[in-house]
Amino acid sequence: MALLSVDDALARLLAGTSVLASETVPLHEAGGRVLATPVVAVLTQPPFAASAMDGYALHACDIQNTPVRLAIIGEAAAGHAFSGKIGAGEAVRIFTGAPVPDTADTIIVQEKTKRIDDTTVEISESAALNKNIRPVGGDFKQEDTVLPRGQVLTPAALALAAAAGHDAVEVIGRPRVAILSTGDELVPAGTRPGANRIVASNAYGIGEIARLHGTEIINLGIAPDEHKAICRAVDEAIRQKTDILVISGGVSAGDYDLVQDVLKEAGMVPDFWKIAMRPGKPLMSGILPANLPLRVLGLPGNPVSSLVTAHVFLVPVIEKMSGRTYAPQILTASLKSPLAANGSRRHYIRAIAQHDTEGEITVTPLANQDSSLLSVMAQSNCLIVHEADAPEQTKGGRCQILLLEHFPINC
């Protein structure tokens, strides 16, 4: 049977994924989340005419012929208004953010003035009406929609919501991602493995990829290759109202690969298994209807394969559930060394991208692409996307690269 292409698998995966329900959260917990409803201002900003500069509030008609000396009759600072009225030939010392006195119609900046004494200031230049005055509602007015539905809450958006009078917002839910590692050979990190054992490392990389995209992580630990142990872990994922269950290892068809059997017994409706990609061919997808429903992704056990498939498949699912539009960081780069012709599966090649002296992005594929080598993956800041059946590419040829979150391109 022909393997499913990466693009077809991803399309099926996203078609079966829904945006999560909304919830109301305090602003300090809403960063990076997506608004489920618009934010409408309950305040006007600024609520009064405010000074944009340090200087003097006065009548513009008094400084048309300069230099001219005016009498200082008071002071206005942020949070402290001048309560009197400014008459002809008078000025009020004012600071940025302070309310503009009712009868003033311009602000002259202090750099254009000279303080003669405690009661007199000399103005050296004229100023137009309303110069350096921020009008009432100059930023937004009460009942204005300041943030639309679907807006990602960036730092500036959070500040705007707060300024508009809100301390909480309604946002799309945060996906809960449970991660299970399977295999008799695995021991926890920090444990010295005995004979025939290795440290379980995949959950840390997968978990960080998911965390960087705003999820809540549930670590289900390690399940040995035993039916009951895997079943208990799946039950725990359901009990904790998980949105995505990621299982690393055990999804192939060997005698000790029990994950698919356990999931089918639990009611999983399988979607697909085996993808035309490397590394990462034995990837499984399905739905457990018992919960929200629960999306299940079975990733390969090889460390690099699990990370690559998490970038290619898990991230888009998280982004859709979170209400964001996913756009992988795909760039065009120039090869610094040749690529051999590819076979029938799309190859994600670990590589290092950087800018050359002319600002062009160049990319160097790393020598050893064995899917067990985490040391090579840790050096990489991108993956070359080498399409199925692509011919040999020479040095200097153009290729597509997928940037990885954990590394920028070195300048």
C-alpha cells in the first residue's frame, strides 16, 4: 500500500482538528492566547486632554511675537491638575501626561523656554494651536472595539486591553498535551541505565516544542511494553481531560509494539499510519471519542524522528486548536554542499543555516543523518525539505528550509 504523503497526512490531521472552546482568563495569563470575543473599551483614553511634553501650558496668541515673557501662575503634573484658569500673559509649568488646564490651547516645550526666576519664563518661539496636546479619546473612546476577535494577545495587545478597562479577556482554550513514552528499554532521566537500557529523552524535546506553542503539558512518564501499563496511561490521559495524547514509541507493527492495539480497544478511530517521510515514517493518528474528543498522535521512538514529526505534525495541530493560523517558517536558501538524489519519501535533513557576507541565507546539511543522533539534531537550526524523488542538487543550488524554533539563523 502506498504511503501517505506528508501534505496529505497534515491536511487530514487538520481537517479532523477543531478549535477549542473559549474561557475567560486574567490578563496576566492571557499572553499568546487568541481572543474568542472582541475587546470593547469601557474607558476613553486619554480621559482628558494631556500634555505630550514637558514645558508650559499657555495661550498661543500670547507667543506670536517672541521672545516674550510670561508670568508663571502654577504647575500641573501627571495625576495633579492645575485647578485655576490661565489669563492673558500667563503660563503654567506642565509635565508629560499632566491634564492640560481648561483655558490653555497649546504647550511650548521647555527647550524653547528660559526660566528667568520663580515667577517668570521667557518663550523664544511661537507654537500652533493644540501643539503638544493629546486630545480626549485620541487613542480610543468608550465603546470602541480596540481588539478584534481572533487577535493574538501580544504584549502590546495585553497593554491595550488593560488601558481599555479590562483585567480579564475571553480567549480560546489552551491545549492540554499529555506525553507518554513507551518501551521496556527506557529509564527516567537522571537514572544511570543498566544493561540493555537507555534514558527516555523524547518527552523533554516534544514537551518543549509543545510548551513553546502555549500548551499545558502533562507528563505521563514511561510505560513498559505491557498491555495493562499502556492502558493505564491512556486512561489517565482521558481522566485528565487531555486534548492531545502524544505517544512516543511502540506505534509500529512489531511484537512489542502494543500501542495501536490498546488504543483501538479504548475506542480509538484510526485515521492514518505510516507517512512518506524520513525520518518519521511510522507515524500514527487517530481520535479517541471518549473525551473531548482526544486527538492521538503516535510518534516514532527514534529521538530525531520524534522531534521532526513533532515539528511537522504536532505544532500545526496545537496552533489550530489554539485558534491561531499556522504558517511554518519556510525560507529559500543556497546550498553550501551538494545533496544526493532523494528516494520516494520526503527527507527532512538536519542542517545549519546562516547569513553570508552579502546577507543571503546559506545552508549546510550535516554529515550524519542517522535518526538516533540527538547530538546532530541539537546542532541544527533548520531542516532542509528535500522532496520525494528530487534529483541531485549541486553546491549553490536553491532549496527550501524549515526553521526550528529553538535556533535563530546566525548573522
